[in-house]
Amino acid sequence: MVLSASKLFATLAGASALCYFAIQGPAKAADIVDTAVAAGSFNTLVAAVKAAGLVDTLKSPGPFTLFAPTDDAFKKLPKGTVETLLKPENKAKLVKILTYHVVPGKISSSEIAGKRLSVKTVEGEKLHVNGLHGVKVNSAHVVKADVEADNGVIHVIDKVLLPK
């Protein structure tokens, strides 16, 4: 059997990558916080998580399901809301809002598809998840599902969820 130069190169490149992986080991998966930071579209959420003192919680083993509002979702709130929530005197309210976006356990989109669920949040209230036509969480739409993290999953939403 004679390999063309391009096939030989591809074979060697693949073997080289496998050797590197075997020596280096698998890359460490990122937790929910690091995954959100790396995405680049959750700057407001990450700032809020830091202000609320929830970084260590969301870096813990979990697993968690995070319904993560994008920066654009936070911009839909009334002007000044985010700035007010980030003040130290409003930490308890911020924690309540953020933990309303987190569900203990890992819920993938395949578990939601075609169903209506009611899931209890870390905050204590329930979210209503509707997977019958797309996926909605309360009145927010999931715009990207199943962003994997080593301690759970992120579902990107287009609105900030507000507890009662």
C-alpha cells in the first residue's frame, strides 16, 4: 500500500496529536463560572456572581443547571437596575435573583424536550420549563442549550428571571 504525501502527513499529524494527548492527559474541563467567563457574553452575570459572593458555590462539584442570562438580557432590565443590585447593601436581593437561575442537578435539553416541568431552584421557588415548542423558562427563551461544564450545564436565556 502506498500513501500519498497528503495522506501520510495527515496520518502523522493524527498520530502526533494522539501522542501529545496521551502524554499531557485530557484538558481539564471548565466549571460553570469559567465556562461563562470564556464565553464572553456573560460579563454582567459574572460580575453579579462575584458581587453576590457565589463564585465558590458555582465552582463547587455540583452538579448545577444554570439558566444564564446574556449581557443583552441584563440590558433589558430598567435603567439603573444592575448598578443598584451590584451595590453591597443589595447583596441579599442579588443572591436571591441569581440563585433563582440555578437548579440543583444537571438537566439537559433532552430531558426537557417535549415536556412541561416545574423545577425547584436553589433560591427555593420553582421555575416553569416548557419544552413543547422550543424551550422557555418562565417567560425567557433558551437561545442556546447544553453548554457543558465539568460541574453542570448552562442554558443561555434571553431574559433575567425575577423571583416573586
